[in-house]
Amino acid sequence: YKVHPNVNLYGAGTAIRTNDTELGFQAGVIGHVPLTNKVNGFAKAGWGNDIKQTYQVGAQYEVRPDVDLNVYYSNDKTAKGLHAGVGYSF
């Protein structure tokens, strides 16, 4: 949810099915700022019950209006370190 041109709030849910179904949630805030016409910097902080705390800082490069490449540093319980990926918006 956009609360400011450079600040969004988010909410997410998870459902993991093994023998029992485990439900989780996370909520947080994402701040972003244009660095060049195709590169955006961002910082993200989130809190929840299954993914307790998540902190990220990184940059996204726009390949197309709906596809971006991203690199970020994440500090959470299971995925600490430098990450890279591809994002698709629809």
C-alpha cells in the first residue's frame, strides 16, 4: 500500500502444508528512491510470526517496465547474506 511516493506498506501470508498446515504472516515497510533513470535503491523491514524479522537493502535495475534485476543484502533468520534475483510485476 503506497503511503508516500517513496514508501510502501506490505502484508504477506504463508501456508506450509506438511502433516499439519502452518500459517504465517508478515507485515512491513519498504522505502525506495530513484538512483538513475533505470536504477532504484530500496530498504525493507518486516516483522511476523513465521519470518520473525527481515531487513534488506539493495538496488533494482529495470530491464523492461515489468521485469527487473535486483541485488540486495538480507539479514533474517534463514537467509542472511548477499542475494540476486529477477523480479516480474503484473
